[in-house]
Amino acid sequence: MLAREASAYTALWESFTINQRRFLRGLAVEDRRVSPYSSAFLQKYGLSHASAVHCPSSALVKRDLIDRDARSFIISDRFFRIWIREREE
């Protein structure tokens, strides 16, 4: 499945801003209960402040790529989440 979708995922990934990529990377790698507004998350993924999460998350929700999940977010396509995680290894 991942191999079949790799080119589509790559094209999608390349359409994101740097902060959207950093934010998605954090969502893909961290536990679902992670707080993306926490200073630990911001620092770990190179996001300078809370607005560096707010803007990317709003844009990604509008594109139906992530969903709100309690006080966090989740990547809608679980295979895309796995693909992002594998890029990090």
C-alpha cells in the first residue's frame, strides 16, 4: 500500500510549508495524546511558538488531512501517517 501511494504522498508532502511538515512530523511520530501546543512539542519539532501550530493545523484541517482529536490532532490517513514516520527513520 505504501509503495503504491509513495508518489502521491511525495507530491502531497512537497506541497506543504515547512511548518506544516514539522507539525505533521510531530503528529506522525508522537503518541496520539501529545499536546502540539506544549513547549516540548514546539521545541522538538522546530516550531517557534503556538501560532506556528495554529496556522498549519488550520490549513491542514481545511484540506481534510488532519482531524481534531480532543486537545490534539490526528492525521486522517493512517497510511500517510506511517509513510511520514518511515521518512523519519
